[in-house]
Amino acid sequence: MAEETSERRWYVVRVQSGREEQVAEALRRRVASAGLQDSITDVIVPMEKVTEIRSGKKTVRDKKLYPGYIMIEMAINKDSWFLVRETPGIGDFLGLKEPIPMAEHEVAKMKAAQAADEEDKPKIKIDFQKGDSVRIKEGAFENFDGIVEEINPQKGLVSVTITIFGRATKVDLEYWQVEKS
């Protein structure tokens, strides 16, 4: 067992991949039923909002930042240690022999990402990289094939080189106007 501390710190715990939310919720229920809210104060599955195009429709979804891991704010003592370790779906704490608490700058970064308002612009998921062959599916150059030259995820723009009348021409397009060919 880890060394007991009364100070609450953030720890990273391995969980079954794909079940992060269920495991986190199960741990929250177990903490409440065991009355250990003073020892285990927070359980987070870090997420970010991502915009992507599926079947021609723009969708916003939550994407796990660290698949297979959850973050727990806790003071390690005998009861809290065993409660976490015995929760179904939880593997173990990150660290060799002892759990290693997260660094303060990592905690601040995680909390800032979690505290981002719903109004914040979601990140854009662009499924191609520089050098990929793509087909333009909408706009003035519809059905042209080209090569991705640059990607600007902040603006959602993709620069593509296409051949028009035998000459290579670079055009800037919205990310949703292009698909992998």
C-alpha cells in the first residue's frame, strides 16, 4: 500500500479502455456509500469537444483526452486506497511502487481544459495530413483531385494543389469541402 497522506493530490489511474465514464461513476457511487468524500473529493474523465464531418453532417462530440485513464483527487489512506483499488474496472495507479501525484502544472492544464465554457469553439478534427490525396466534394472545384499542402486546424482550412489546364494550382478550402480519395 502507498504511504498515507492527509494532503489531497491528483493521481492518474488506469481503467478499462472504453469504460472510463462507467468506472468513474461507479467510483463516485462507492465513495458516497462509504462516506469517504473527505478523502476522495473529485473524479474526472478529461474530455475535449471535437467537430467532425460524418455522412456529410457536421457533428460535435466529446473526445477523451487520455483513453484508458481517469484522474482522482484524493488523500491516500488505507480506506481510500482500498476503495479505489477494489472498484471494478480500475487497474492501478500510475507510478512504479508508489502512486505518483500529478505535477501542479499538469493539474492546472487539466482543470483549464475541463472548465472551458460550452461556448468555446470546439477543436476541428481533420482526418488527413500533408501529402494525402484528396477529392474536392463541394465548391467551384468539385470532383477535382489534389494533394494536401497545408492544414490550418485553427481556421479549419486546407490548402490543396490541384491541376487545372495542365498547371498546378494551390487552392484554400474549408476542411469539410475535402475528403480522402
